[in-house]
Amino acid sequence: MKQKKQSKNYNAPALDKGLDILELLSDSNGGLTQAEIASQLNKSVNEIYRMISTLRNREYVAFNEKTDVYNLSYKILNMAAKFEPVKTLTSRAIPLMKEITIKTNQSIHLAIFTRGKILLIAQEDSPSAFNYHMSVGANIDALQTSSGRVILTFQTEEERKRMLERRKFYIKLDKTSNIKADNLKKIESKFTKKTMQKIYKDRFELVKSLQIKGVTNITVPIFDYSNKAVAALTIPFVDRIIKDNQLNIKQVTNVLVSYGKKLSLDMGYRG
């Protein structure tokens, strides 16, 4: 059941006050006194006294008795350390990926960008006896894959430039790469502004596989709260000869786009 959009009537002033204090301290390098916190939040010292005391008792803030300064405590840091983005992503993606394979009768994989390459972090085979399977843990040059092109498209220009520079850096370090320099240039030449504009407009990429004949990649971006693509879902569409109740490529694309939006919302994306 869909939750109704919360109105201002459901605000929790005390919680808001506590979060305001934590956010303020997170932006402060040397910490703040109680008077400074009150001043910057446009509150009286009395208004925030109980809240600061509670945060201190719960060990969310630390207090230096010599300087009367409050800082965020290591408890916050420890809580953040327990948050594993990749683990969160896969745990939320896998149930949806299973549903997609059942609905489309196609395999699907989830990939992220790391060290200038695309890393496959999850794979689900279709119920069919004939599958296109990618191995979890596989590393592929970012521009050789639809996943990489889609993830790169949905970044800021500055971040995309940084990611592409990292790609070149790691290519130079990779002594095991079998890609020749001429082939690398050819691959790079296909990732143009026009290519990105089309991906950005469509919100997905549908393209013949750059590596396997007979396979068409359908790839959608997965966003999180940062509004940037943090991963990509790809269906390597196999057009089987026997097509008993099989969805066509357009129908499969629609299914993938729909689930991509759902997963993004689960990851905190609000578009």
C-alpha cells in the first residue's frame, strides 16, 4: 500500500532540533560551544540545552570540559562504517532481479564503476535452459560495456571527467589487458556527446553487444540520494528462435525501465 505524502502536521520539532544540531556540528571543524550552536540555529540556549544533553548522554556528541566545545562523537562514525553501500544495493536489487528474470525470461546483471572498470556484483539467470551468463566479480573496461556508458552518462561533467581519467590511469597499470591501443581508441571514439545525449534522453541504452554477436544489451541507470548513477542493471537480450509467450525487446525494455525506477527509489533517489 502506498504511503500518503506526509504533511507538516507530522513534523517532530524535537527530532528536527536534534538533527539540526548534528548537521551543524558535522560542518564545524573545531566544534562549537552551546552558545555558538544556539546562535547559529537562531535558538535560545535554553531551547537547545535539553537536546544537547540528550545527544551527549546517548554519546552522539562529545563534550570537551576544558573548552566547553561540543563535537560529533565516534559513535556517528562507527554507525556510518556499518553502512555498506554495495551490500545495501545488492540486497535490494536481487529480489527485483529475480522478478525481472521471471517476467522477461532473460538473464540480468548488476554492475558498478570501480577502479576505472565495470565490476559485476550480482547476476540472475533466466528460467530458460538457454542463458547468457556473466560471472559475478568480472571486471570489464567501462567503455566496452553498456553498463559503463550508462553510469558515466548520468554523472556531473566534472565527475565523468574524473572517472574517465581514472579509467586511463588503471589501463596503464593493467599489465594483463589484452586490448590493443588501436582497439581502445576505437572503443573510446564511440562514446560521444551524441551517444550520451541519446542515453540521457531515453533514460536507458539499447545497443548491440560490443563483445558478443546476437546479444542486444538493454541497460538502465540506478540512482541513489545523490541523484547520480551508482550502478546499472543490464539485460543481455537473447532473441530465441522458439518464442512461446516470450516478450519482445520493447516489452522487456519497458519492464527493465520500470524496475530500474523502483530500485532507484529504494536507494533514496527522489529525482
